[in-house]
Amino acid sequence: MQPLIEQPQFLLEPKSIFIFENHPIQLECKAIRTRQIFFNCDNKWVPENEHIKSTEINDKGINVVITKIQLTVEQVESNAYKCFCQAWSATGGTLKSRTATIEIAYLDKIFEWEPLKTDSVIGKSVELRCRPPSGNPSPKVTWLKDNQPVEINRNGRFILSSENSLLIAQVRKIDSGNYTCVASNTVGSYSSEPAELIVHDNRGWSEWQSFSECKGIPCSSGRQRRIRTCLNPPTITNRPSCDGEQMQERECSVPCLKDSSIDTTFAEWSDCVGIPCQIGKQKRVQICSKQSPCNNEQMEERDCSVPCINSNSSTPIGTVSNGVYSDWTDWSTCRAPECKSVRTRQCLQEPCHDYLIENRSCKENFCTSTFVSSSTLNAIVYSSVGIGALIFLLLAILFVIICCRRRQRLTTKKALSNCIPTASTCGGCHIEKNDYPFYYSIQQDTTSTRSCTSHNNTISLTNSDLGIERERLHFINDSPSKISNQNHLNLIYERILQSLPAHTDLRYFAVSILNNQGCQVKIPNTGIKLTIPEDAVLLDEDYLIYIALLTTENQMPTLTNNQTRLSPVILIGPSDITLVKPAVLSFEHTAVSESSWKYNLMFCEDYKNWKCILTYGQENISTPVYLQFNHEQQAFILFESMGAYTLIGESILNQQAAKYLQMACFYNQSTLRLRFFDKTSDAFERCLNEETAMKNFLCDQPKPFILHDNQDQICMNVDLELSTISRINIGYKEIPFISFWTNRIERSCFIFLIPNLQQRNQNDLNKNFMEQFAVHLDVYQPTIFASALHARLFINTLNLQYTSGWDVTSLRQCQLSKTLEKPSRLPTVIRQKICQILDPPTSLGNDWRMFASNLLGISYPQYFATKTSPTEHLLTLWDARQESLVNMINVLNQIGRSDAACIIITHMNITN
């Protein structure tokens, strides 16, 4: 029979408090049924000689143990300084008190904003602004008027705003005076400089002045104004001191112009100028004087008829003394060698006695600077031809050199014994596309008719295959067509690497050759797979298709506080590939399916502009994708557009969703590191690579627990086991819920130091190193203990050194057991026959719809109903899910379609 363990009980626990210079504080704990009490501050046990211990007998005659400690501001290193006390009973029971936070209190002297001198008018409102200095705790603001406290009343005239400004409503004459802003906290108080408030009498407005003259277009509507003056003195801040408008404006009628008594005088019209027998122009000028001012244009112009030439006379109708001429042309450019320019005109009507051509000398020696002799021109022409020939010769030599070097490099590469580099270890290195611009990861599906082969073996290269050659993809085949195809794929691959987002980690990146036979591509150890069916591309050509994980925060969708990411962010490309049939993307998710989730599938093409393309359960005929979940924390997306996909979730209104997380424990040199991440293979793989790179050892397999969306903080407690009945606490932390829910917890690490409690001799080189120990981990939400994580980890530090930590091979094998299993892919001829049987609707309803519901649990069959052959896309989803072929046969028999089941049995040679 085990002895009864008596648990201590606290009567007084430490309280959170502020501390400042020259004012030490005291923390106190009282407990009954205890033998001793010790304080732990900043994750360190306070030395025994710093404890002040005493005992007393309470009114019930029970012995009370009292322990106190004193702290000074020099001991408190930061505002995150926390202390708690732990009590031990005589029978081995332990109890930890609540945690008290000790914060350093301070108060600056300089105000961020001091009140300024201002004035107002009786009956108005006024604001005296004040921003107190920074401090901890936040200072409280009060106001003084002439060194007397101002009574602040929310329903009165004096109101303190949320920004600590003093608002005075309906100012009175007695409110004049000096106002002071006072900021105070536990450290002390500081006052601002006094600000004077001046209150003026409200004299109002003067009388309105008369309206101004009506202005506008004559004989139409116009506007006229009148103004008045504010009789109150101008304020210091230039704010209006009178209510109402200073100016009024109204509509009016503009009078018409009266006839002037002064006659407007014009000269006679000029002769009609223009081409004979056509319309010309004639002008007259207004005669202006002081008695007859010119208000309008001073010249008038009108059309007229130009007289024609009489056939019996050489003179036109209307005698012209010296003929009619056209206008002069513009001056020509300067002509060599005379260095003159000319202009001409035509005789329109004889007799024309004046010149029809004029010339003038060019100014500023223009001809000298621009004229080039024929000998000089010949020299320039021959020199240009010679220079052009020399440049052509140099380009030809450069082209020959480039061709020779490329042929030499191609010959060297053909000599390689393998078409794809052999695998080599990368360890915990972090590979980015900027570090290795031509590192690649190729996967060729076994169903493809074209593959990279070496000695008749199909090669499937993953992103862990790091070799010396990182520059090109090579096919060991001397045929010109293969070499041409290789060069084409090399160019595509280089463009893919250049198009990837910055800081893409190529350990989580894979490429495959895609043609009309379809393909499958996977990122190893992540649970991510892309399945593309046959004839998904139009032309029978080789393409390169890739999938990659986006791991940087700026490439992920922005989440609200109630949203959480439930899957990795997966990028599929390149964007120039057009699919004519839906492909299937498979990945793991963290949602607890039994809880209340609202699923949103997010998509983007440029890693920035994310949009929701599907809300699960709210699909319609225009939804471009189909989303399905299975019972193994996997999700499948049928899609046709290249881009990035991820699954976002949030709780349904007034309900709580839950998601799966994992905790992994790492150890190195007396340091225990706890990492939290989503319960997905990709999250564990990234965490493992990060810790391994820092030479930290995995202590045990990751421990799962469930996080509930109840806004409750997450508590973490770590105890070091001293014996089977005794423990010592080495750390306690409280993490805000939002850090876990918004996925920021994946970038956090919680570190605990293992104290050295083992006595060692002088010859032991590892004095501060425990060979083996056990720790107890508790992770929980205080209001939900059912989902708490309780784990005991036994750590043998010597084994960790020799074995490099926990063997993750078994963990990866569990995940790879399905992904590495060869899928039961149906041959093309069988798929076609099954489609012909199940696609047509039947009177019993046992067509593709019943097949979809019973085999795959399709919840929204309308997506498949829009396709040419619904059964074909159901079989593609079945391939991606790697379901059992025997299960398909059983389902077909259950729905009464033994005709389809017999086709599979006959062609696949399946026997009972």
C-alpha cells in the first residue's frame, strides 16, 4: 500500500508589483501542511540564504510556514521578471503558487505635448491638449486651475478626454486662469508649464453691409455679395469666434448695355484680295479717338468676290494697275556656293511688272558651318564602310569562339556516366535558389513514354539528390532530337528557377517532366503530391512542371486574429502551362474535422494578391475547384489553374474549432528546446532540419495535442524528475493564444536550462553534464484539461551524442509507406470502358453519381457534372487518393454495376 502524499495549501501567494530605484520590494508566501517554501525568480531558484523564513500558529492551531524575499531594482533585469514560490510537504507533495510579475516603474520628465495659451468666447467650448510623458505604469493625468484641482465630471462642463485633454463646455468668464497638466504614477508626478485661458465677451456680428454691384454677362443672371464683421477680438489660434457666415451671396439680373451716344467710325473697306473669280477677303480699320474710344476689335474682316479677267482685255474687271500676285513662299534653306536663300511668288493677273523671285544672303556664316565639299563627303563615306567591315569581322570571330566552347562543354557533359547526379548528403544545410541557381529536382512518372534513362533504368530524382553537376539536365542519348529536347528543357528549367519567389528553399521543391501521358510529382517527407492525368496537355511535347513550399511570411496570405492556416502554402507552376483536364493536389491539414470549421481555400498567382476561391459547403456552379477531405488528415484539390494554394480556417460563429499541433523536444549541452508546429509532415521536416543544422538532438518523437479556439492562453510547465515521488520545477511559461492560432508559434523556441544536481568527483571532465535524466512536460489550456499534453521524456545524453538523436527513419517510413506505394493505376483502355459504362444516366441511379458517393464520398457532384466525362475525373481523384482497387470492385458490385467490375477483373487478372 502506497503511503498517503499530503499536498501543501497556500494561504498567501506572491502578487504582481512595480519596483523602482531606492525602493526594494518584498514578496511573501504562506502555506500550511508544508515543510519548506522556496522562491523561483527568472527561472532560477533563489539561494536559501536570501529567504526570510518564519512560522506561526493560526487561530485553528495549525502551523503556518512563512517565507519572504526582498528584491531591488538591480536584481530585476527586465519587465518580464517573474517569480513564484513552491512548497514541499513532509510526505513528498509539491505545490506551485501563481506567478507574480515584477515590473520596473519609471516616469519621464518631458511631456509629449504640453497645454498652450489659448482663448475663447463666452458660451463656446475650448480644448486644452496634454500628452503625458511615458512611464510604467502608464501615468494618470489630472488638471489644476490656478494650482487648485479641477473637478472632472463626465456630465458637467469639465471633461477629460480619452487622450487626456481637458474639454470645457460653455465657457464662462470665471473659467479664465492658468491651467496645469499633472502626470503621476507610483514613481512620482510631474507638472507641465501653466497655460493661460483668456475668455472674451461675445459681442457677435455687425450689421450687414449693402449688396455689391451685380456682376456677370449683360442681359443674363449674375451674382452679388454682402459681408459683415465679427466684433469679437481675434483668437490666438485664429479660430472663428462668431457663429454663422461672414458673407452672403445671391442671384441677380445683369442689365443690358445701353446704346452709346458716340458713333463708332470705321475707315473704308480695302480692295478685295484673292484669286480671280473666287471668294477673297477685304478689311477695314476702326478709327479711335478720345471722343470715340475703341471697346471692341479695332479691325473688321469680311468675305468678298475677287473680280475675273475680261476675255477682250488683258485687264481684269475692275482695273488693276500692276497685276495681281500670290503670296510669297517661305525662304528656302541656304544654298552653296553662293550661300543665299530664295523665295518666289506667282503672277495671278497681268500686267505683272514686279519681281517674281527674290534672294538674300545667309546670316552668321551659316553656309560655312553646314556646307561640306564633295571630297570631304567621299572621305566620310569610305571611312564608314571600313569601320562597318571591321565590326562585322570581330562579331564573326566571337561567334566562332562561342560555338567551339559550347561544343566542347557539351562533349564533356556527354561523357558523364549518369544522366542525373547521384545523391549526396546535405545535412541541415539551408539551400536557396539564389545560392544554387541551377540545382534541380526531377521526377519522371513511370507511366510516361519519355524518361531520363541510364542503362535502361528510369531515374526519379528528388530534391535531396545533390551532386556536383548543377547546371543542366542531361539525357544520355546521341540522337539529335533528344539533344534538342534536352536543350529545350534546360532553358525551361532555368526560367523556372529565375521565376521562383525570393528565398525559396529548394529542399522543399520538386520538378517533373510532363507530357500527354501525365505525371506525378512529390516533395519527399512532406506529404505533398501532384497528380496530373493523361492528355491533360494539348500537344505531345515534354514540359517541366514543379511544386514548391512557400515558407516566408510575406508570401503567405494575411490572417485576421480569428483565422488560422491549416495547411502548407503550395506553389504550382510554371504559369504558362495550360491544363485541359483537372489535376489533383494532395496535402495534409491540421483541422479536427469533428469541430466547427469554416474552410476557405485561398489562391494567388503572384504570391501577393490572395483571394478566396472556395468556401467549403458553399460551392456553386461557377466554383473553379473542388475540395475534399478524407479521414486521415489529408485534403485533395481538383484544379486547372497554376498558382499558389493554401487552406485557411476559422471557427463558425458562436462555436469553437480545434486543430492538431505537435511539440518536439530537442537537447544540446544542458539546454532543453521545445518547438511547436502544425501536425503535418512538412512542418516537422522543416523544424527538424532547422534544429539539426544547429546540432541539436531530437529527444523523442513529436507529441500531439489539440488547440481549441477559446482565446485561452497556453500554459507550459517543465519539471525535472529527482525520484519517483519527487520533482523540481525548471520552468513555467504562459503563451498568448494568438501566437499559436495565427501560426507564429512555428518561429518560436522555448528554452529551459537543466540544472546540475549530480555530485561528481574531481576527475570527471563533464562536471556540469548529466548522463541521463527524465523531464515531465505539461502543455494545456487552463479551461480545457481534456486536451492537455502530459509527457515524460527520458533523455540519455550519451546516446544522443553517438546516435545523433532520435531515429526519425521510422517516423518518415510511416508517412512514406503510402506515398512510396505504387498506385493501382488503371490502364487507359480500362478507364475508357468504365467511363463508357458509368457516364450515361440510368433509371436506377446507379451511374457515376452513386459510384462517386459510395467510393469517394463526393459531397458536391455538380462539379463533376459540368465535365465531359465525370467518371474520368473521379478516377483521377481515386488515383491521387491511392485507394484500394479491390474496394472499387466491391463498390461497383454493391451498386449493381457488375459489368464494370468484370472489366477490371478480366483485364487486371484479379482472382479471389
